[in-house]
Amino acid sequence: MIISNCKKIVGGSGEGQALVTMQPINFLSMVDGKTGEITDPKHELYKKSLKGVVLVFPYAIGSSVGAYTIYSIREYGVAPSAVVCYKADITTASGCAIAEIPVVDLPEGAHAIKHGSNTKVEADAGRIIVKV
Amino acid sequence: MVLILSIEIISGLELSRDEEEALAGKSGEALTSAYRILVAIGEATGAKKLIPIKWVHVSGVNYNTIGDAGVQFLDKFSRTAKVAVKTTVNPIGYDRSKPEDIPTSFQEKQSNIVDSYHRMGVTPSFTCTPYEVFDIPGKGTAVSFAESNAAVFANSLLGLMTNKESALSALASSVTGKAPLSDLRLEEARNPNVGIEANFKFESELDFGLMGYFAGKVIKESSVAFSGMSRPSMIEAKMLSAAIGTSGTCGMFTLGKAKEKISFDRKEAKAMMDELNTADDGDIITLGSPQLGMHELDYLAKLVEGKKFNKRCMIFCSRAIHNQAANIGLTTKLERSGAEFMCDSCTCVTPYVTKEKYDSIVSNSVKGAYYLNNSNKVKVALKDIKTIASEYTE
């Protein structure tokens, strides 16, 4: 499946298994900056690692410092290979811009990406390729 | 089978020639990074252009929040970056005149961060309430505030125009003097479509905090209207602003009604309370998130006059507010009751409060409760300031 005309937020391309959630993420309080694991027991991605995945999530919430957490997980080699947002926010966009993680915004079609499917994000072409 | 989903999205942030050249690397590495951030947040918020801003407030100063990766990033960034506009900064982790048992390694890393910001030429304010410390520019002035409580407060009560910036987007605005013209920097987003109506009598600042925390969760737009309660006092407005910023993306509130209405009843308030209030009692009291201002210090001093705290009570405030309070004898009054001032730092994510030292703490801060529970893993007994002053003094 090819999803085209996605809006590029941060350029580049990345591939991995899709990690999909409908719940927003507070990167400062919910993500371990060294391991890339979700640490909030109340979040549906609890104990899941962001390493190498294509993270599909609505948007970041809460702390403005979450942008540094995104940069940190990149420095520790445990960042997502790409990010797909329903409504990209300033924390995600700025953190990923510095961490060089490709980001696309997909307000309507993100539900088409199923959890665990092999997904490639080509941000510059505004395209997501999902192997069904 | 190949299925093609096609979605039409109009993109279009236009940069000036100078901005394009800086993005391409002509003005050095730091400015390239800064413009890369501004382009990304510009695209994310649908901006058409960048505009000059008058004041930047940066977060990402406490070592506990940015970690080693942040320390290294700022060290490198600050070698080639200078502030292009007035830039104030958030609290550090602890009061350097009271290092107590803060590990030496923490102190060194914190000092490295302070040095980096100093090299860039920021004003070393170490406050999360810059709106109580500095002169406020005229209504409608575009600024760039990270620190969510300050962004919400600036938009809602001061008429300044800022998006709910991130630590890195504010840093980018600091060194370029620019920010995207989008979202809450445009009038349209500042008129909420959805309102929250309080349907019970608020008893304290805590109810405002719980309503803000609820609003952050349910409001998907950039602004929200509140009705049904009294006009918030300074203490209540700070609590409300901080709570909205904690749980969502919403960056502004107005007072009044909107087209759509969501009810905030006792039931919703209790649900928020049940999530944040994780203990009945605490080992110590921490006040300040946001840092306390003159209003709170004055109010607290009156509440505890002639009494003594029976638990350790830490008051977090900025050095500037502490000095103002000291000048009129307010700090002496509070210290006589046993309270201790921790300047330049704040309850949120402070290394003073760790799970190794404390099982639980008492606070009136909804924002503080959220981060103590989730980041510091310390349980919180959430009580309003009046209750704290009466239950924990003799």
C-alpha cells in the first residue's frame, strides 16, 4: 500500500515496523531518554521500545522539554527510524529536526497503517509505503 | 494489490533569501540547526512565513530534564550561537547555595548547562514565571515561550502572542530572533470553538488546577474558553495555566463561553484528582510549580503567622522574587514558621525530591503532582494551600 501526498515536516527516509497508538505521548515523563522505552504504565505502549520503529501517534503533549528527550534517544541509538503524526506538533517537529528523524503529517489516513506492518517513510517524496 | 490513498495537503513556508542561506549553512552550524527547527515547526503549524519576535523564554535548563545528551548538545551549540533577542531561562535543578545531598556529578552537569547558556548571552533568570519578574511588552507582541505554564499565562492573561513552544524551538527563536507566524500568533486560533463550563462551586486554587488538567486532556484545539466559575485570582490563574500545559497541547484560555460546551462537574474533578492524588499524606511539603510569586508568599505568610510547620516545607521561587520578598520582610516571616526557600529551582523534576529519600510529598500543584508521580516516581498528597497551612502547622 502506498500512501502519497503526506505533508513533510522533517525530511529524510526511514523504515521499520509500525508502532501504532491513538494515545498522545509526553516525551519527558513517558519515555526513557536512554533506552527509548515507554515508562508510563497507563500508556498502551508501556514497555514498548521506540528503537528502529516507525512511530505512528497523534501528537506530543505536555512538557516543552520533551524535544530534548527525542534528541537524547537518537544520541543513544534507540530512536524511531521515522515518525508519522496525525497532527504534528512543535515538540515532535523540533526534536526530530535536530535528531534528524524523518517526520510526516497525515491528518486523515494514518489509521491505514496497521500495528507491526513493515513501513517505509519517504518524507521528501511525501510518501509512506506499507508492506501488507 | 497496491492501494493508493491520496490526500491533498497544501504546504508552503516561504523563507527570505537570508533565511534560505542561513538554512543552507552560510551563517554557521548553530544557525543551520536553528533554521532547520523553524522550518519543521513552521510546516507543522502551517505557517507561511517567519516573523520577528521580541522575547524568548527557553526551557531545558534543569539537568534532570535534558540529560547528558542535552548537556553535550548545548555545549556544542553555544560555541557558535548567540542570542539575537532578549532571552530568559527556566529554573535549574537546585539552589546552588543549598547543594545539600545533590550528587557532585549532578552539580557539575548543571554547571555545564548554565555555562552554555551564559556563553550564548541569556539573562540568567532561572524562573518558570518570567511574567512575574520582567516588564511585559504591549498586548499583541509576538514572543516565543517554551515552559508551558508561561506560554499559556502569556497568551491568556497578558495578551502576548506565542505558540506553545518546545525547548528547542524557543532556542531556535532565541538565536534567529524569529518564529513562525502561525497558530496562536494569529487571531483565528485565539478564539476558542470549545468551552468548558464549571458546574460546581470552586473552593480553592486546586479546583482551577484540576479544571486545567481536564481541559488539556479533552481540548484538541489551541485555545479553550472557561465559564461557570469566578474570575481566577493570580494564584488560581497560575495553577490553571500550569495544569493546562501539563496534560495537552492547548496553549491559551479565555474567560467566557464558546459554540461547543463540555461540562466540568464534580465527577470530572474527582477523576482528575484520583489520577494525580496518589497518597494521603507526605514526608515533606513542596510549594511552587509554578514558582511562587509575591501573591502566594504574602497569602501563605498570613496563613501561617504565629505557627510552625511540623514537616519540612520547601518553597520554590525565583531569586528575583525571593529578593523582593526579603526587602519587605516576607521571607523572614515565612522562615520563622520553618519554611525554607529554594531559589532558582522548582518542584517539577527537582533532584531534591527523589524516591530514595521520600515515599510521598504534599503539594498544592497539579503540574508538580503529575511530574513527581511520573518522572520522579514519588507519590503525592494533593491539597490546596490553605489546607496545607492548617493541617501541617502547629
